[in-house]
Amino acid sequence: MQRLLMILLLALSAPLAAQMLEPLEPPPPPPEGMTDDPVEPEVTILQRGGDRVEEYRIDGRLYMVKVTPPHGVPYYLVDRAGDGVMIRHDQKPELSVPMWVIKSW
């Protein structure tokens, strides 16, 4: 009997509790310049002589150039420091020799 009474009270109080809740306000928009959109580079493809040149820019700043010769392996020119000086970067991994001390005496 008590169990039935508790279920009846809960069933009657649920709609009343739902009416007492106020709807939430929508969240404010994010501040200017703060977006979740990933920054996509702007790519310009040019033909210079026989080479295909792809220029990659973000916000109008050139940060990487991919040069593909007609017969050969493509190579990259990358602005690592952001000062406008392009340094050639091939896709070959640079050799990194482990220098751990295993045992010393």
C-alpha cells in the first residue's frame, strides 16, 4: 500500500516540478576572432617552366612552397622561423642518433 502511494505521489508531482523549472537562456555568442573552425590554408597552383609550384598561405602569409619537377621527387620550401626565409625541406627523415648512456665505469 505504501509503495502504491509513493508511486502515485511521484507520478502526480513530476508534471508540477516540470512546470516550475524555467527554460535556460541560450549561451552568448563567442567573442570576435574566437571560432572553432579549423584554419584551412589557401593553396595557389602555378606552372613555372616544367615545374608545378604549390604555394600555401594562411591569412595571406606564405609559409610553405611545394615544388614538383616534371621528372623527379617533389621538395618543399618551408618558412620555419616566420621571417620570410625559405629553407629546403625534403621528406626524408633527418638522422637522429640515440645518445643514451647504457653503462659507464
